[in-house]
Amino acid sequence: MAIPDEEYILKTTSACAGCPSSLILRYVTKAAGPDTVLVIPACCTSVIQGVYPTTAMNIPVYNVAFASAAAVGSGMSEAFRACGKKTNVICYAGDGGTVDIGIQALSGALERGNDFLYVCYDNEAYSNTGMQRSGATPFAARTTTTPAGKQDLKKDLDAIVAAHNPVYQATACAAYPVDLYNKVVKALSMPGPKFMHVLAPCPPGWRFPSEETIEMGKLAVKSGMWVLWERDHGKLAITGASKAAMVKRIPVADYLTRQGRFKGITEEQIAEIQAAIDRSIGCLQKEVESEC
Amino acid sequence: MLMIGTGNKAVALAVRDAKPVVVAAYPITPQTEIVEEIANYVTDGSMDARYIPVESEHSSMAACIGAAATGVRTFTATSSHGLVYMCEMLHMSAGARLPIVMANANRALGPGWNIGAEQSDSLSMRDTGWLQCYVSTAQEAYDTAFMAFRIAEHESVLLPVMINLDGFLLTHITQPFETVDPEGFLPPTNTPHAIDINHPGGYGTLTKGTEHFRFRWDIERGMRDSVAVIQEVEEAFAGRYGRRYDMVEEYRCEDAEVVIIAMGTLGKEMEVAVDILREEGVRAGSIRIRWFRPFPAIDLAGREVVVIDRDYSFGFGGVLANELRAKCGCRPFSVIAGLGGQEVTYDDIASFVRIRTEGGEHWFGVDA
Amino acid sequence: MYEIRLHSRGGQGGVTAAKVLAYAAFLDGKYATATPLYGAERRGAPVVSFIRVDDTPIRVYSQIRTPDLVIVLDHSIMQTVDVTAGLREDGVVLVNSPHPVEVKGHTTYTVDLTSIALSLKMVLAGNPILNTPLIGAIAKMGIISRESAEKAIAETFSDERNVMAARKAFEELKI
């Protein structure tokens, strides 16, 4: 699929250099096209889009309260549909606004079957407020509220979403824009609730140089720390670069040790993370091969 | 159509007749009958609306915001804990200038659990930018809920409206009321800032202090202008349907030396107390405040004032008494009564007048 | 103003009876209100409803303290609740009971609504339906007209047995 030239996020944002969230939003909006409204709770994108009365976005953007994105999206979608409009409603939210404070509204909207797409760009912390721990922060990562490294595991958002049986669910990564683009196009072709979880390697938050965003995303996928897949009406398929990673992966240490947030991680912790990856890849493989 | 039904049913029928496009709601006692009725109307086809059964009150207001942002008419209903749970969204909806209409069944807040009538819930939402009206009969609930859409959606207002009914006392009482032929009374919605795909813009983007300040002033201006709009709409309603309302409802006030002031059902029952006091030779009258926001201009000069609050602002006093002190410069005898659905009769109200002291405060049932 | 206090148990239909009674009075051209007194009561607990009927709009929301008529849908309530509390001197009592009940100092009418409901097989979730025959008994007492009673019942309930039960109670109650 050819990615259109039209830009809906202009070149004048106030994003950090190397920002994955802007990159993801660029391809999400290219896939969605001009008949689209973005619903954005408090997150980095609240700031990135610019300061009133200017905006860096070329489509309507509705900024809403932190916990409310999915609920606003469902109300908006119902109103458009009631008026016979096909306008895409896309909630674009960070991980904090999704896995933590927004999970109730998300769960409700998914269960109700409202026709909208929810995209969670996951930079694995409250980056907008300066990198505090979120439910999506991975084990052993340092944040300003986990100075010794997070002791708990990353919340399994995808399993939570899957339990709602959305018509379409997928993961993606900022480093693989074509995979991301294709999934957004596919998601928006279906009525009902759709969900995408996109890894957003954040240079200042994860503590790596700004020019390495893409590389960090690639390492995440190649190590199996992040897997690209989609569930179309419940049926799982591994996509893109993750197909190779299902068979052969780089050691996760190659991904972890490139990031300042994992500074001080122990060999035991790395081994623990490696074992967890191998386990979860095995589970995904079983699900792909299964009939149900 | 003349019929008999509960206060809740009157609200539900008004909403049916106002033809909103989206209703998003969450059940809570004693409001639940409103959303059950509306769900039935949507199911049986007597109402052509999208009913969104949200998972919380925070989300009911959020869904109304999302829908109203596209320019369609929206409604929700709540009570008590539900109302304060959506507090954040009350600020967001007024700040976004969305003309959402909501019914609130006034109910006490816990702990402990209490489902009785109390107006602390909505009065603690006083500063959210919502217009607030307190009604006293099923008829008034119907009429006000119906008119509320025209007031909220008026281009000089564009602010949300909350219609308050005393929990159980009004929500659950069965009374006669008359529905109207709604045709043509409510103009089609015309939200000038509705989302328009052809004119993309940012809504609620990062806003600096100077602009933020101006937006707050705009809300205040809408609130001030709403007084004239309320009067205009109520006049139009009276002209077409014959029932007349005002910012306040006065009873035997012309020559009154002492005036009782209250909101909601107490504001109706106190009329019976006025009759009793008149028979005793006391020149009493009553003023039932309907619109609390915007707050009405009331001339109380030269009169003794007894205010009954079914609420309290801890550390300061009865909310209505405080508003009247500040706005009208009076020194009322402030009575706190009816909290948590406490029984207050017209005899009790008459007794409040008999024991009045200028500037005093009396906690009914607590003070000796 | 004519004030009625209705004692029943949660699940017996007392609240609905109050509404239908108010509706019948409304059909007679009166102003009427019906108020259930809610608490945390569950099925089986004693509950109270209030009905007011008047020729002018009713401005009172508080409970009825001095009723003109007390209705007892379940006579066993009388063992634990003082149903005549505040009853006016000339106040009347209507009790659903299989046996005649006497309330000292007050005219007391007894009618076996339970048997009427059971004879028509009117049972809902294990409870005999008492509210519609009750309306028939109240019509017999002259508080509402028979026509309005039947109309109010017919418009509230689709099952024709409800009107039949009201008629039966009307006939059975001895005034």
C-alpha cells in the first residue's frame, strides 16, 4: 500500500527531537485521512500539537480530560453515526492515559462496541510530566518514581483488551511505519471498536540519543521484547519483522543496555527478562498455531 | 397530554419530547427511573436517540461531551456520588461551552450510605460553570427540563444546564402533570464551534494565561446573559403553553414582613407554613429560588429573612444563606434542615419562623 | 385534603397500589399524589406509602402524620407496627385479612384480598397480587369512583384478571 504524501501533522510541532509519538501520529493520520477527528487526553501529544491559537494538526483535535478519552470517543462516534457521518474517531493516548487512569473508560467503550479506533502510544512512563512510573513501565526500568528500578512487571494491556474481543486489535512500533500504516487502514475499514498498541521509544525518557529512536524500536522487535501482531476478529497473526524474531532473536541485553533507564540492571534481572520473552513468544506461537 | 407520574418520569418525558440525539447515562438511586424510562423509549421507538450505557458517571459526561462537540443535542442524568464523580467533566463541559442538559436527583453523600434528599451534591458543584435550576413539582420538572435545552443551546449562553430534583421527595412522588406539544419550541441545535472536518482546528489545546483568562470571562458573560435568555424562554413557554415561571417563585410576599427562602420541595411545602403563620397574624411570605446559577436579584430590603438550607458548607454555613448574605446584604436566620432526607413538615417550617433571630443559625433536630 | 397511609411489606405491591389509587383519584378530576417512603428495606420488610387527594394542588411533600384512612395490606404487620399512630378520631381502617379485625375506637373494614388474588391465580414471584383488588375495595368505600378505579387498573395492567379482582373486592367488602 502506497503511503500518501498528505501530511496531517505539520512540521512545526513542539515535540522533543526524535519523538516517536509524533512519528506514530504522522502515520496514523496518513492512514486515516482527512475525515478524522482525534480525541486526545492529557499526554505528550497535548503539548506536541502546539499552543492556542495555533495548531500543528491538519484535522480536528479534541483535547479531553485524562481519564476520559475512550468515553468521549464513544460519544462522538455515536453522534457522528446518528447523523449518518462516517468520520473516523481516533483516540490517541499515552500509556498512562490508557493502562492506568483511562482503563475504565477504555474497557467500557470496548465492551459497548462503539465504532472507534483507540491508539495507545506506549513510551512506558508518564513522559509528559517528566518520566514517572506507569503501569506500562517495564520491570527494572528506572523512572523518577522508581529510582531503584521498577520492581513490578509491565501491565499486560493487550491481554486486558483481548478479553473484550474487539473486532480488531494490533500492536505496532514507531520503527516500522509501513506495518503501522497498514494496520490502521485495516482497523478503520471495520465497524466497531478497534485497538492498537504502539511502542514509542522515547529518547529523553528512556535515556538514549535522539537519533536512535528507530534503532531502539528495531532492537525491541528483534529481541522479541516487543512483538508485531494483529488479531483480526480474534485470530492472531504475527506481522512484519516479528515473523523472523519468532524464530531467531538477538539477546535482550542488546536492547536493555543501550538505554540509560536500565542502568544498573543486574545479570539476574536480564536473565529473568530474557526468560519472560522466550516464554511469551512461545505462547504467541502456540496461539498462532491453534485452531481457536 | 394530562397524566400522572413520578418526577423522574416527568423528566424522562421532557427529554423524549426534546429529541436529543445522544443520551449517555449510568444508573444511580434515586435517578435511575429517568434513564430506565429513556432506555425504554429508545427501545420502543418513541425516541430516536442513541442511548450509550456507559460504565461510570465520569464517562457519561465524557460521552455527552464527545457527542455535543459534534453539535448534537445531548442529555444525561445522575445523583449524589455520581455527580461529584463527574465533577472534573462538569468543568470540562462548561469550559468547552457545550449545551448539555442534565437532571440531578439531589441526594446525600456518604459515608454512611444515605439515599435521602440533600442538595449538598449539586451545591458543591456550584462553581463549575453550569446553570442550576431547582424544581419543586413533577410539572415544573417536565417544563424546566424541556426548556433547559433551549436555554443551554441559546447562542448567548452555550453553557450546560442542570435541573435538580429532591431525591425521592420529588423523583419518586406521583403527581399529575401535563406534557406539551413540543413541535417547534426548541430550535434545531446550532453550535457555532461544533467540530467541522472542513475547518479543522484544535479544541482545548494548551492555552496560555491571558487567553485562559479571557475564556473564563466569556463563561461569566454567558452566565450573566443567561438571565435574559431564561426569562425570554420562560416567557415564550408561558405564551405558548400557559405555565409561567420566573427566576424565583414568590408566595404572599406583597406585604410580607418575614420571608422564608428555600429551594426544591421545601420551597413548595413552606407555602403551607406561610398560610399557617398568616392565620396566626404573622405577615409571612415565601420565595422559592428556582435558578441558583445564575443567581437571581432579590430585593429583601426591610424584611426579616429565614433561609432553609438542605445542605451545608462546612466551616462557613448554609450555602443558600451565604449566597443571600453576599448577594442581598441581608442577615438571615439560617436553618439547616432536611439533610439526608430528614423529615421536615410545614409545621416545622412555621416553627423556624417563630424562633427566628437575626443572623442566627439553627440545626433542626440537632440544636435543642 | 384526604390523607391515606398504606402499610404493606416489600414485594406486596403497596407502592404500586398507591400509584394506581392516586391515578384513579386523578381520573375523578382530583389532585392526587402518591409517595413511597423508601429506606434500606428489602423484600418482606414493613413499608409505608402515602396518598393525598384534594380539590386543589397539593403542596405537601412530608409524611402523613394524621391520616384519614389507614390501609393494612398484611395484617401481621399490626403485631409490630402501630398502624393507627396519628389516625384521626374519625379515621377509618381497612385491613386485608381472612378474619374480621377490630381496631378499637375506629371503624374497621376487613376484606380478604389474598383469597381473591389466589382464587384468580394472581400470583407474582410467589406473592399474591393484592394491589388491584385493594383498589376495588377502596372504590367501595367511596374514596374513588368505581369507573376510575377500573380504568386506572386497566391502563396500568394488561392482565384482565386485575379488573376482575377489583370487582370481586368491591362486591365482597361490606360497608
